[in-house]
Amino acid sequence: MSIRAIREPANAKVDIVFVHGLHGDQAPWTSEADVFWPEKLLSAKVSDACILSFDYEAAIGSFFDEDDEISDISNDLVNELMDHRTEKEKVSQPPLYRCPALVRAAEHPRKKELIGCIYGILLLGTPHFQAGSLAAATKYFQVAQAEIPSESDLKDRLESLSAIPRAFAGLKQAGAEFEVEGFYAAAGTKLGGKDVKIVDEALARSPEAPPPERLARNQLRLSQYDSEDDKDFKKVSRILTQWASKIVLPEEDKGAQNVSNATFSGSHNSGLQLGQNVGTLKGFSFGRG
């Protein structure tokens, strides 16, 4: 597991960090036309952004097993981002979180300060499971062609996973100022000869966030774009560029201490999670009301 630099301009004022989801070995950010859009398309839209990727290996079962491997991955993500900031000696380089990582960081005295650096989180087809999401979880395993746990085991794990959206909502209610935007796949994914929506609009809705927007593609193609003219790419990149445009570095002669940074995060069914948070470090007062 490691942070990989895709693009690091000398004048970077913000970080965009991509985090794939499960089965990330399937080139989540590369289209069938072999276009790696974070580098080929997005770089031109946000020329003053450092673009990073968090790479790791995990199967879909790790998200549901009792060993809670997803928490280990989340912790590794936070640690790698903190190491990256230290190595570069740049306070302006941001942390990237997906929801579990953000929740875990908030529980740690040293790591929770990174939450104040986040401006926004962008999610692509990320499911927010509830205790009653048995059918949705089963489709996840089916599309990944993985062994489906017993109904009782799956129910137990869903009960545990449902705590993540609640805790995430708690961060916002406690005063966390980051924005959250999400997308879901409007087209179905082939499953058993039928077109099935793996993560529908309701499942993709994050607590304390606006309703997710639709993208005209299936779950497996949510994070793959061929050109700047792609309507879905425009929807996704528009949010990133808007967030980045709000980041203004302080003027040195004013002695300002606030610095801006961004991260971008999300995921979709094939395990692809894309994360981007753009943010300002401004004396975040999490937990103090």
C-alpha cells in the first residue's frame, strides 16, 4: 500500500487523491480506450493541483469479513497521507479520505487534525449500507463473482457496517466543514443476463449530503472516461474544478497561517474508489461543538 504521485507541479496549491475500491487491480481509472483520465484529462482542468493515487490490494470479502480488513486499509491510507505530508514538508498537501478512513481518523488524537484540511469528498457509486441492505450486499458479491456469505453472517456484518454512515453523519453534525458530493450509475450492470443496478440512488446517498447525481453509465464504468467531451466527465470534473478554484493561498506579507489543500474520494462497485477532498486548514474545532 502506498501513495503514488501522478502529477506534482511546483506551483501546486491543492492535492487531489484518487482512492480505488475493491478489485482495484482492474485499472479503475483507465478507460477501454486506454485513457488514464486523472493524468490525461484532469491535469489540464486543474493545472495547479498535485494529483496522487493510493494503491492497495483487497478482495470484496475484506469489506464484509469479521476481521474488518477495511479498517486496516483505512488506517494505512491515513498513515500514508500523513507520511506524504511530512516527507514533502508541505502543510498545503491534503489528506484524502473515504468515509471509513475519515471516521477512523476522528477517533485518533493526532490524526483527527487532518480532518480540518479537507474541503470536500467526492464519491462515485459508494454504497452506504444499512442493516437491511441484504439484497444490495448480495449483488455486490454476485457482480464480483465472489462467494456469498451465509445470510446470518452477512446480516451481522451489515449491522456493523451500518455504523459507518452514522458516524460519518456525526462528524458533520459536530461541525466538520467539508463538502460531500456523490454520483450513482443510472445504467444497469449485467448480472445473470439482466441489467441490475448495483448501487442505486438511495444506497449512494451519503448522510448529511445532497442527493447524489446520476451518471449515464453502469457501475463498472463510473470512473472511466475517454475524452473531455464526455458528459459524465464534465459532471465529475466540474465539481473538482469548482472546489479547487475556492482554494486561495495566503499572501506572505499578511502573515496568514491558513493553507489550502484538497483531496478527492469515492468508490464504486468494482471496488473502485475515487477520493478528492479540497480543503483549507483553518483551526478546525472538531468535537467542541
